[in-house]
Amino acid sequence: MESLGAYLRARREVRELSLDGLLRETRIPRYVGEALEEDRYKDLPAPVFTRGFIRAYLRHLGLPPDEALALFQAGIAPPAPSSPPTEPATDLRRRYLPIAVCLASGTVLSIGLYAYVVLTRPVMVPLPPKPLTAQVPAAPPLEAPGEKAPAPETEAAPLRLVVRATEPTWVRVETDEGEPIQELLPVSAVREWSAQSRFVLTVGNAGGIMLELNGKPLPPLGRSGEVVRDLVLRQATLEAEAGTDAARR
């Protein structure tokens, strides 16, 4: 059967084309073109790329690539494995008979040993269980007459701050000793925070927010566009506001 290299070289020479000219026109690498025409399969790239180069080679010659691809596949196909020689049945029996005898002897020995252990093992008589004694739970301590258990201490009600944005504004809120929260509030945004002792508030547009502390409205912080920094709000703020309202009345 004709090899791939002879097939390609013969078709190229019929058209009086040089290998250099063909490689220059098809942009096939020189080492690939030379390996194809010399049947040096080990110097070729991966089969998927080599098939593409073969198609380009034959397309430039105006020929279909099917026959050349079949020759390439036949050249890279691994040789069929030869079947191992078969041994006569007599040789197989002679080889494996000692192994079968050893396995049968071992099985019989294991069964005899197991039977000996079972028959000679002493019988274990279980001891009678110990009588169970009922455990009476201890009675709870009695309270003295007129004496009442102290009521649990209730934690002080936390502070609740509500911020309503009437204009776009930037706020920074720190609750107690926690991490500060920063946010750019759009118009009509409502935010609520809780704290145990205080808030520290920084506002980028003092005239753009309304504040409520524990449900009580606070006075405006300033004019539109004014910046208020580190304003502390705590329970004393509510008490001061209550005193101011009482003085006004």
C-alpha cells in the first residue's frame, strides 16, 4: 500500500509545484511538510492538527483529502495485539492441581480447628442481676414564711434611633462600642438602629434628615448642606429635651 508521504509527494510533483512554494502558500510549517512527505510520524504534531495540515495541503492541490487522511490514520494506528499462545488442557491441570489440593487441605483444617474450639469452650453461666434501688429525688428547699424569692433584674430598655431622609444625605452611626455604620440615604429612606447606652452620629447634610429618639422627635440638626460631626445621643438627650419642653410651657 502506498504511504502517505509518497502519495502527497507524487500529487505535488504532477502539478510541478515545489515543496517550498506549497508551504509558503498554505502557511504549513516547514518541519510539518517535510515530516509528512518523509513519513516521519513521530515528528508531527497532535493528530487533530496534522489532519488540518493534510486538508490544507490537498486543498491547495485541488484534491479531496479523504484518501490521504485514511493513509495517515493507517500510519498512526497501533498494531493489532497478537493472541497469547494457548496451553494444552493437560498442562493446565498439571500446573493448577497442587494449588487446588493445598486450598482443599486448608479448608478441611480450618473446619476441624473451628469445631474443636466450639466443642471445648467452657460454658459461661450469667450471674443474677443486682437488685435495683429506687432513687428518690431530693425535695426542693422550702422557703421561710413571708420570704419571697428576689425578682430577676430586668435590663434597661435600649435606645432606639430612627432617621428619616428628606434630602439625599450621608450618615455615619456608631452604636455603643460597635463598628460604625456608614450609608448614603436617598430621599424618603427610613433607617432604625438600637443601642444600650448611646449613639454617635455624623451627618453630611444636617437639613436633610429628621431624627426620633425612643419615639420622640428631636429638633433639626442644622441647615441644608451643613455637616454635623460626632453628635452624641443618649438617655440624657431625651431628659434635656423634656426639660426644654417643660420650660417652654
